[in-house]
Amino acid sequence: MCESLKATVCALQGFMESFDPRSLSKEQSAEVFELAERLGAAGKALTSLQVADTNAWYDYKSPSHFMADKSKCTVGHASKVLGTAEWMQRMPPTEKAFRKGALTERQAIEVVAAGVLDVASQEELLYFAEAESYAQFHHRAQRIRGNALDEEQKHRRAHQNRRLIHWTDEEGVFRLEGRLTTASGATVLACLQPFFNRITRQAAKDKIKESAAAHLADALVHMSQTACTTGGDGGIRGPKAVVHLRLDYAALERGYLESGDICEVPGVGPVPLETAREFLADSYRVGVLKDGEDIKTVKGLGHSIPDRLRRAVYERDDYRCVIPGCVTDHGAHQIDHVIPVHQRGETKLYNLALLCLWHHKLKTYYGYTLKHYRYRWLWWGPHDPPPEEDDDQLELPSFTLRAKKYLGAG
């Protein structure tokens, strides 16, 4: 094999030294160009497995870094090629087509990415590989990948593959590329919207004709500058993030989505029902609940806390963290929903508690539990047994009386 490979390489090198493409006809030039590109890509991809297995990349950070350096491509693309070659071993029809030159490198990546989720899709994609442009082929593969996953799986997959990368291109231009879940993307766009509106209005006033994409880029810069210099909204009034959700009323009542149900952010895409419930926890959002073709109701789904209720929580909890034994009585505190909003917890006094930043973090991210029982708070960790609910402390605390002045007897 080694001797045969050397002979082949020598023959190719000798051929290229004397190769005159002007001797080719129109049809021959097209055929040679396609075969050279595709067969070379197949050889590179298949050989990448041996590079990885034999540690030929030893002086580099990873096999992908070795491939990127030798191919003069990005590490991300090299990683895709290597992953495609690995998965292709389990997809004989795709590997055979790739070896024969029936697929380009990018087409092979698309076929394998779809085939990992839906093996039966190989036949369809291999059929359309020659019949469609790459853009059409890419969209077809995307649809197959999308149909193979439900909304929850797509959300988890998008979250696992989230990223934000930046680089400076050959022209010295700063470039930015991101990959986010639908919910996160909607959050970013909603926060950009006030800045975008202000820039667009100013451009119209100054009679400056620029694209919406240019204004959106300016909005991102303005939002970043505002966060760095003021930590606020730079004088932009109103809700910081206004996001609309379209939900089927029946799905919301039933607690899960069925085929044909709508649960989406218009202009961004579908979101899982649970994500919709906890969506933009600290922002303002509006849900349009549909019952068939009729609009059943339009209502706020947020858990922004009205000022009157906020004051009542602080007064009731005496401006201290409610966790037993916590001595933090100064600095920043946060109001926590004892039963989280995504579990249908209400924004009412009984379901709100004042926590220090540390205890709020433990409850939100590390599985700690807070419970209100007979005018006192119970608190335990994820590996602790719940404390006993005895009746030793049943006296009515004075802070309840102080809170009533804000909320009334109810």
C-alpha cells in the first residue's frame, strides 16, 4: 500500500508539472475541476482518522489544530471534517459516495450531520446532492435535522452548542458570530430594540440612508457602551426587554405541546413550553393566547414585582435575608419567588422572600429549597432531609402587621 501510494503521488506530481488545462474542452475542464476538488477532500477527510489514531498531530494541541494548520482553514471547520470522517464509518452509502467523488466536503458534512439524527435521510440527501445547489441542499439537510428532534431536544442541543466567537478578518475588520437558543436570541434582540429604534429615528431625522443591519450593529455597540459606562439603560425609558410570545391556550392549560400547537417568539422561532413559562424572568413580556383561530386573551406573563408589593416584601422581611441564621443585613438583596414562576408560582406576597445574594444563588442554581411554614421559613440543601414541620413557633410576627399597611388586610 505504501509503495503504491508513493507511486501514485509521484505520478500525480509528474502530471501536474506538465499539465496544461488549456488542452481541456469545456466539458473536460468542468469534470476535472469537480473530481480534483471532491477526491482531494475525500482523501483528506479519510486520512484525518489515521492522523488522529497515530498521534501524528503530537506537536499540536489536537488533531483538529494539526489539520487546520496544514489545510490553512479554521479549527472549527477541521473539527467538522474529522467528526464527519468518524461518523461516516457507520454510514457505508455516504462513505462510498464520498470516495467516488459524488459529494463535496461540505455536502458530506451535511449528510452526516443529518444522518446522525435520522439514518434513513442518507438516501434522500445522496439523491439530491447533484440535483440541487448547495444552498438548497443545506436547507434540506437542516429541515431533516429539525424534524428529527422535538422542541425540547432542539432547545437542549442549541444550549449545549451555544457559542460566541470573534476574530479579525484579513481586512482588519472585527467579526462576531454567535449561536444561541431561540429564547436567548429573543432576549438579545429585545434588549437591542430600544437602542435600534433610537438610532433609526435619529438617522431618519438626519436624512441618513443606511441599512437596518448597519443600525442593528450600531445598536449593539451603543448597548455595550451604555453597560460599561453607566450600568443602566442610557436614558432609554420603558421596559428593557419587550418580547412577545404566541401560545395556544389549550397547550398552556394542558401543560404540554401537541402536534400543530403554537409556542413561538414571532420573527425568531419556536420555543419549548417550559422555556416559554420561564422566558425572560426579569423582563416584561406579553403572551397572545389563542383558542383556535380566536384570540382568547392578551396578558403579561412576566413576574415583574410592582413597587407596592416590593415595598411590602422588604418591610415584612425587615430588610434582611429570611434564611435562618443568616446575618447579612446590609448590601444588595434580591426578591425570590419561593415557588418558581416556571412552576406556576404567583407574584404575590406569600410567594416572595428577601434573600441575600449568596442564598439566592444557592436556591436558584444549586438545588437548595426554601419553604414558608406557619410564619417562619424552612431551608435545606439538596442532600439534606427536609426539616420537621413542628408547631413550636406559631406566634404572629410583627413584620406581617407592618407589611399590611402596604397591601391592606388581604
